[in-house]
Amino acid sequence: MSATAPHTRKEQIYRAASALFSERGYRATSVRDIARELDLQGGSLYAHISSKEDVLWEIIARVADSFFAAVRPITEAEMPAGDRLRAMIHAHVGVVVNELARAAVFFQDWRHLSEPRRSEVLALRDRYEGLFRTAIADGIASGELAQRDARLATIMVLTALNGIPGWFRADGDRTADEIADELADLILDGLGRSS
Amino acid sequence: MSATAPHTRKEQIYRAASALFSERGYRATSVRDIARELDLQGGSLYAHISSKEDVLWEIIARVADSFFAAVRPITEAEMPAGDRLRAMIHAHVGVVVNELARAAVFFQDWRHLSEPRRSEVLALRDRYEGLFRTAIADGIASGELAQRDARLATIMVLTALNGIPGWFRADGDRTADEIADELADLILDGLGRSS
DNA sequence: CCTACCGATCGGTAGG
DNA sequence: CCTACCGATCGGTAGG
């Protein structure tokens, strides 16, 4: 409902939970771990949340929204498929880097949602993959991309991009845009070879 | 000690644990879940294992060995760096696909090892990445690969490859070799583009 | 390999 | 937001 509120207790809880979930995983993080981060007693959290899983759900649902909000508009832009794909990669990497912990939780801990939320996330992920698959298929059709298997290519692209939280540390020497540029080049051109 | 023993209870435990860990994660799998899979009582497992974490360690240490055993020899072969890298990718994918559950556990659950095992795994992973980084750096030096950043390229390659357990299902319509071929092409050539 | 148990910790609640 | 508590489940052990 409220759009990215600023300093409420609830937001502090989401922030702390994102950090802990992303580092240790959802199951290895207790409600008391989160509370301790905010100098609260374990039970006190429940004045603001209704369950641990609801916190996970809120984190995941929000980043999912962020991904669609960033990438969706690009899919409707009029430009060559190759450029469109590059712009989508940029947008996607932007969300990952700017919401690093939340994105890591999304990729890592969606399994721990109970039904029907789990299936809902899977459906969202499929739709999102579809946006990329369409761009890639368009690129193949127009001859811009030389591929056989749009589905496999799509999975590879997103797998590579979603691995960012596993290695990226914001030490400030590379901006999200620079990372996105390098990754887009790697993905579009490959490692390159002479043959 | 014993080399990949066949049907001992211990091996059955490792097999069941690999399947469960890979599906639900280490923390979400109880010792009783594993026991149930073998029609045993929870406590009975401890006649064969000494702790839940030891089971995780055994799974992870073994696949780590498999990766080195498959890839290491290739790094010493005399051939152009591009061919060598392709062969390494093939070998790596072979291990992932043939030990799908164990590999998934390795990639997913190493965080849950306690020290010093956790650091040991990280050190092994660094050494292993180094094998690929060297091949890529060689390829850059010889002009076979057109890259700026060997480290980033290495991480991308392994990230893409290690994502396989996330989507690959052995429905029999693609062999490990076919997968490896397609992935190697994708990684070496990229999606391809006309510009 | 089972039965029966241990202390610790879990997510969550009541009552203030 | 705290204190104090709940039942359930956890990894692991004793004793046979």
C-alpha cells in the first residue's frame, strides 16, 4: 500500500531482515536475530509484523515489483531488439545492484514461501523470463542475434545476472552502470574468439 | 577413504540427504526427514553418521573433489587456450549434470558449514576459479579471447554454469554433452549481434 | 536399529 | 514495547 515508506519501524524490520536473510538464509535467521538487530525483544516484533513468512513475502513481492517496473517499459519501446535487450539487461542489473540484499533474498529464499505464494512467485518469474525471451526471439527473427534456442539463452542471461549478489561488493570502484555495461558486453559478445 | 562405495547404508544416507538438501535446503531439512526417506527412526541415523553437518560436509567435499578431478588434468594439456577453456567447460558441466543434487547442495548450502570447513570450501572455490581464470587470461594473452577483465569473465562463466541445477531436469531429451556444447557456444560467442 | 528421552531453540501469543 | 510463557520441533544421546 504505502510506497517505500522511509523510517518506520516496519521498514527497519524489512531492512534488517533482508540483510540477515541474504547473509544466512531465511531458515537460519530467527525472529530473535532480527529483533536483536533493532535492540528489541523477540516477541516485540509482532507488534509490527504478523509472521516471519510475511516479512519474507513483503521483501520478495517488492523486488519482484521493482524488476517489472524497471524492465517492462523497455519492452514496449520501439528500437532494434539487440538494443532493447541491452537496455533490459541494464535495467535489471540496476535493480539487482541497488537492492542487493532484497534481490539476493528473492533469488535464494523464494522456496521457503508456503503455497499459494510460492506458486505465485514462480508464475511471476515465468512472466518476467518471458519478457526477456521475447526480446531474444525478436533479435533472432531480425537476424541481430545468432541463436538456436531462445529459451536456453534467456535462462543463461538471467542466471548470469542473478548471480551478481554472490560476488558483487559495493566497494565503490564500479557503479551499477559500469557493471551493467561489462556484463551486457560479455553476454552479447561472449568471451570472443578468433575462430 | 572408501572410494564411492555402492550400497552401504551410509551411501544411502548421503544420497537421500543430497536429494532433500538440494530441494529444500540444509536448514529446512531435518535429520528425521532423511531417516524417513530410508524408513528409519530419527535417532537410528546416528549409528551411521556422527552429525548432520558431517553429512553436509561429506557431500560437499566429494563434489569439490569431482570438479578438480575432472577439470585439473585439462589445465595441463597442451592446446590453444580457447580449446582448453571449452574442454574445461565441458568437464565442469559434466560433473554438474551427473551429480546434479550434490552439485546443487555444494553451490547452495556451503554457507551452513561451520568453521574451519566453511573457509576451507571458500579456499577450494578460489583455487578452482583460478584454474578458469588462468585459461581465460591465457586466451586473452594469445589473442584468442577479446576481454578486458579476466576476473569478471571467470565469475560470469562459472555463475552461468553453476546455475544449471536451477533449471535442468533430466527428462532425457538432452545429454550432458549436448548441454555443455550449447552452453560453451553461448559463453564463447555470446548471443551474437550484427553490430 | 528402536524406544524414550535430553536441553535448546523455534515462531508466536497473552496481558500488561 | 516488555515479561513471561506456549507447544512444537530441533539435533543428538543412552541403553538396550
